[in-house]
Amino acid sequence: MTSKQNPLSFLPGPAVDRTTFEGWNRWCQTRKAFVPAPILTAQEYGRLSKRQKRIHDLHRLATHSSLPIQATPMSERVAHAVLARVEDGAFSHKAGTRGGIMVNGDGAQGKTETICEALACFQEEWLAINNYANPDAMPGTRDLVAPVAYVRCPVKATPISTCQRILDFYGEDYKGMRLEDLVRTVKTAVVEHATKALVIDDITRLKLHREADQDVLDLIREMMSMPVTLILVGVGIPTSGLLREGRRDRKTQEWIYEPVKDIGRSPNDHAASQHERRFQVVGLGPFRYVTPAEMEAWMAHLRRLEGELRLLTNTAGMLTQGDMPEYLFNRTKGVVGILEKLIQHGCRRAIEDESEGLTKDLLNQFTVTPDDMPDLDAESGEQPDIPVHTPTPKRKPKGRNTVFDDDGPEAIGSAG
């Protein structure tokens, strides 16, 4: 396939909203449908017409703006843990509470995409096994089958607004409902739509203020009594109050929670302890660059990224030769989201200035800012810690001496 054969194949369709049943399923079906721009040499590009060049450049920009999520050793561990919990619950014949899982990590680590991809694979397999029908359907119940429900907590979230977001996914009416009614309707919807995995993203937007924290913990406890695996995703979960304040063990990298010392201090201590026993907490962190194995993992990630670039020069080694790997790590601290934005901006500049290559001089001309990640709420701690970088001005190309050039009568007249 080439841009000449299908010149507008890169144009996006309607925006996909994964927080609705229709949007989630559309994303599952189309998430791998994008076809990147063909790889052309400078000579092949030069033979294109002016219009064909412009279309190919736009296709390349679309490709760099739609870089596929690359699996990392960290994301693979998280995906495996999530799938294990979901499958254990989905294939269990017991009526008891399903164990949940909390995915913790700083912003731009790829938590959401990792979990959504894993659950899309689960949904495809589950539907195929059950002939795309609800195996537990009862006469008179809904025929909409939603093995996975994905919702995001709204900014300034409350237990009521969180329940409303869940019901929005199913298209349920909740007008005039109190919290108790909302929770009951959520439980009914989960059962009747045969949902096996319920994802609540950005869960730490639920702030545990003293007057409302009992409602939050009660909400989570009620959800855990449903026949569904609850997957909570957020930034700073271990210190958010959803669990007792914890610390990470330096050797095992697991979260450790201190025992409750004063049970009478808060009515939520028992609830928090109960959540700890029922939830597995896994973390998705950035790449590290200390040991040889960590350096090789970073290099492997960069090599895969090189293969996705659509520049007119050979991209092999563009990100992995010399001191470029260390430079990219220092610019991003191993955070995949920051790396993606850095490469995306760099490719645009390389196309615009016709250098067609990523170099330190080019990447030094700009920095990634929080504005590049507008969907991450700064107040909830979702914005990543972007390394400070002072952009350097673009170097002017060396040309002939223009000191004796005539600027024309207009310039002469204005000099007086």
C-alpha cells in the first residue's frame, strides 16, 4: 500500500470515547486499523508531485502522532497481573467476592493503554468462547453484553458522580437517584450486562476528605461485593487513603502497609484494612538506566520505536547509536509518554526543516510541556515530572556573505 494508491487513508474518523459501551467496542474493533505511512527514500519522495508530497507529509505526521503503544517489561508485568485477576474472577463458579487489583503509577507511564489493551484481548476471547452472548441470560433481562466496562473518574469526583459515570457507560437512566439508589442500579447493571471487569480510571481523583471518605470506602466495598473484578487505576494510590499509607520496599519493590495503631481514630480503619486484603497493588514505573539489563531494555524499546518512524533517511540507529540513548533517557527519565511526545515533536521539525533526521541539536530546540498532555489533571498529581530543559535556538545555516547586499530603496529610505 502506498500513499498514491490510497492518499487519504490516514484521515481519522469520529472521535472514540471508550467510556461508553458503543465507544469501547468501537475502539476494541478498530484499535489496530490505522495504517502508517509507507517508507519512502528521499529519491522516491522526490519523484512525487507537489500535492503527493504534501499528502505523504501529512500521513507521516499522522503516523508519528499515532505511534503504537510499545510493550515494556514493566507493562507486561502489569498486563499479566490484571489478566490473571480478571480471568480468575470470570471463570470462578463461586458466589464470593472477587479479588480486585489496583494499578499505581505516575502520569504518562502508559497505565491506561496497557490495561485497555489487556482487557480488549480478554473481551475478544470471552465473547468468542460464549458465542457473543450472555451465558447467564435470564428471560426478561437486557441482551446488551458488556464483558468489560471502562470509566474515568471526573475531575473533582465524588461517589455520586463516579456511580453516574458507570451508569453512563451502560446508557442507564439515573435521574433523581440518591447515592444508595445509584449503587444499587450499578450492581444491577453489572450483573444484567454480564460485566466481568470494571475499570475505574483516575480513581485518586476521589479525594478522601474527612466528611466524605466513608462514602468513598463504602462505595468501593459495595462494588467489591458484585460478581465483577474491580480494577482501580490512579496516581499515588498507596498514599491516597484508599489503602492505609504505605511505603515501597526497596528490595522487593512491593508496597508495605503499617498495622493500624489506633482503631478509634477513624471509622475507616477497618474498611481500609479490608481493602488491602482484597486488592493486589501493582505499579507501572518508568524505565531505569543503571544495570546492563535495564540499559538493554531501554535500547530495545528505542529500536522498536525507530522502526515506527517515517523519515526519508534511514532511521536504523537514529535513536540507539552513540550517546543518543543516554541523552533521551536524561530528557525523559525513562517515562514512555514524555519520550513519545519528544519524538513526535522532533519528527515534525525534521520534516519541516527538511533535515529528515533526529539529532541532539534538533531535539535541543524545544521541550515537552504539560500542555502536551492536556488529558492529565495537574491537581490530581497526574502530570509527570518533566525534566527541566532550556531550549537552544535553531542554528542558522552557513551561507554566502550578505554584508554588501542591496536591501532596496524602501529599506534605504527608512534608514534616515
